[in-house]
Amino acid sequence: MAHSTRVRLHHQVESLARQFAQAPGLPFADVLDAPALQAALHAEAVPTPDCPYTPLTTVRLLLAQALDPDPSLNQAVRRLLAERAAAGLPRLSSRTGAYSQARSRLPQGLLPRLARHVGNALLENAPGGWLWKGRDVKIVDGTTLSMPDTAANQAAWPQPPNERPGLGFPLARLVAVFSLAVGTVLDAAEGPYSGKQTGETALFRGLHHCLAARDVVLSDRYFCSYFEIALLQERGVDVVMRLHQRRPVDFRRGQRLGPDDQIVVWQRPQRPEWMDEATYERIPKTLAIRLVRLRVRQEGFRTKRLVVATTLLRPAEASRQDITDLLRRRWHGELDLRSLKQTLQLGILRGKTPAMVRKELWAHLLAYNLIRTVMAQAAQERGLAPRTLSFKGAVQTLLAFAPQLLAAPRHEVPALAEQIRSAIAQQRVGNRPDRYEPRARKRRYDNYQHLQRPRAEAKARLRRGICD
């Protein structure tokens, strides 16, 4: 019995891996292979019940929900029914209860483990030409996520305090670390939107473990603080950040390296509340910071002048132009979050409990990393950089080929996977240097009134013939 369970699990693992074009001989083929999946299942002590909704089938349906424009449970179950019918397997009920229970049984740590493995494994296997001066650049950025207004979700992620009870939605803060080279999420942290130690910098400090010596952190000015830079320097990590708006700058002082390029010395501020005495004493009393000023003369751009703060002090290592060009690439972090929130519909989650919200979040991150993996395969085969390919185009291609890939015999998978990669490689990001657009829409959408009172109260008023 135990032997048959292992064989069945091995076949499930191979089936899941094959659906993401992980055929033998492909570049990065070891990103989601059977041993990696089996190791994750073993590490999380995942049970293997003898039922149609096995753990890997559940993972596959969660990934399909993250990719499908219709992410409902009904659509996920009907997809499984169609697959079983095509394979000649016994029928299943079209009700969603069994799938909901299977999602609840899934260990909380399985999807994060898989997402981190896929994201980091792709970066570790990336060609040296994709790196910045031979170094890994990691973009840190944050956003917010909404979810259904349930008591459990409100307890974990309270709605913003300025919203009336019954009219707002739970709001979670998400901070992610992206690879500039390959675009994958290397790690992420979530927390409440408001409260002590819930800001983006606090969440990012919990992600320092995913940074290694000689990495370069690229971020916006929110992360540009003395203690954040000092803690990163302690790990051997350099930073390139826009200077925080509250820090004064005077280019008449400091060690001049060139026009609008100087090194200044920052003094250690007083100990913040979140830092213990031992850590504070370990922080150096001064930091040498290089400041580079950039004057923007491009018509249509809102920002006309900005200052970059970096710990890359030697112009021979990184010139002034290198630093300003790298800061401009920080925008890829914004585009990656947009891909997650709009293309993969992560902006509004559907889980009604914190456990399900977290599983749904990490299922989206895993799906995102798997798509980035296939994009990297397509890019490397054709001598391109992954960032030159369209993420949305890759999603559209994978959705279009999914039925054929699932039904294809094993010997036909490599040829079909090659067609998928070829189609993805043709979906290039348009070369639109210095593009600017007004932050407004031309299309007029139908507007509805906003609820001014809880829905149950509004319905009760309607029954009494009262219209707001």
C-alpha cells in the first residue's frame, strides 16, 4: 500500500511539473522538477489521501485559479471535471465542497516553500550576462491587498481606521523582493496596513535573510534610512536608493567626486523604539554615503530633479551614469507589482479566512515565478534578456496552450514546449523610451453610488421604502 502511494505521488509530481514546460533538457529544467516537489512535500509532512483532490491536484488548481480570468471555485472544479473526462477517469461531483476542504488541508508552508524555491533557483542559474556588473540587484517594493470583509480577515488585517465599520474592507500590506535580472519574487512578507511595526521598512527587515553579500538593493526613498542602510551594509549588501525627502542635502559640502557627485558622512541618529540596545551599539556611528544628483530635462516628466543615495562609493566601480541608469530600472518593481495585481488579479483576494488568504497569496506568487521561469527559458534560447519579454503575453500564451500541453503524450511535450517558448519570445515589450502619459482615463465607465451604511442596514431601509 505504501509503495502504491509513492508511485501515485510520483506520477502526480511529474504531471504538475510537465504542465509548466519543465521537460528534460530544457534550460532551467530543475526549477520545478519531481525531486524538488517531493522534497517540499516531505519537508511540510503533506499527507497523501486516497481521493481525487490530492495535495498536488489542489496545488495545480490553485495555480490555475491564479492564472484564469475566472478565479472562482466553480471554474476550478469544472476544469478538473473536464480533465478527468478527457482522460477517461470516473466522474466527480460538480460541487465545490470537496475542493474547499482540500484547500483547507493543504499545509500553510507548502506554497511559500515552492514559490521561494522557484524564484531563487532561477536566479542562481541565470547567465552572468543578465546580472548588473556581475552582481545580483534585488528590488524591494510594497503595495496593499484587499480581501472579503469577514470577521476573521478583519481581525488579521483591520480596515483603515478612517473608514466606518461595515463599509471598509480588510487591508493587508505586502512587501516583496524581486530579482532585477529574471523578475522572480525571491521572498515576500505581509502584515496589517496600520499599527506599530507594520510599515514597509519593518516588513522588509524580516526579509533581510534573502539577501547575500555583494547584492545590491534597489528601492524608492521610503527605505532610505540610516539604520536600514547600516543593517544592509552589515550583511555586505550595497544600496541604490532615492534620497529620502526629509534628509537635507548640500552639494557644496562633502568629498567631491565630480559634477553633482559627492561623498558625505551621516551621523547615527538616536535609537528608534523598534531597535534593542545591543543592535544599536553594533550599528556604526557614521556612514559614508555617496550622493548623485540627476537633473531631468525630459519634457512631460513630473520629476525635474532627484538625488540618489548609494553605498557604491568608488566611481571606478559604478560611475555616476551607471547609478542613475540603475535607479531608473527600479521602475521594474512597480511593473512587477502591476503584473501581480492586474494580470494575475492579486489586488483583491477571495479567501474568507486568514489561512486561505495566505495560501491564495502564495499561490499567486508561485504562479508568477513559474511564468517568469518559462519566460527565462524562452529568452535564453534566443539570446534575449527576460525583461524584454511581455509578462502578460506569456500568460496569454500559456493559457492558450494549456489544454494541448495537458493532453499531449509525454513524447510530444518537448516539441509543444518549444512552440510555447517560441510564441512567448515573440511577445516583446515595446521599446518606448521616455514615454509619459497623463494620469487620467478617456473611457467613461458607469458610476454607481457608494454604500454609505452597512449593506444589511441599507437593505432594511429599502424594505421600508427608504431610498438613500
